[in-house]
Amino acid sequence: MGALPDITPTAALQFDAAGEAAAIAETYVHAAGQFALARDAKGLAYSLRQAAVALASAASTAQALRPAQQTEGSR
């Protein structure tokens, strides 16, 4: 990876938040795998739900980083 592009402080915080939410999702996915190996249905279901919530948060935050959509004829 090369040099980081210049971004606003707000965008930097959004990138950090998306990365943190993705890392939380990763932790829950790992826990889900462990619960599955232990045949713990309750732990598995909880971990997968929490992973989905964290991933949705990461996706929502990442979506906010995309440029605004321009409609035809607008400037």
C-alpha cells in the first residue's frame, strides 16, 4: 500500500469507525465458529446476530464515504 490519500478529518473518523465495526464483526464470527465446534446453538445464534449487526454498521458507515449520487441535469 502506498501513501494514504488526503481526506477530511470527518472522513478519517468514518474510515476508523467502519474498520472498528468490521473488526468487531470479525471477532463475533470467530466466536460463532467456536460455538459451532462446541455445539452451542444459543452461543452460535447470538454471535451470528451480533456479527450481522456489526457488519451492517460497517457497511452503513462505508456507504457514507461514497460520493453523493448526481442526477442527470444537476450540478
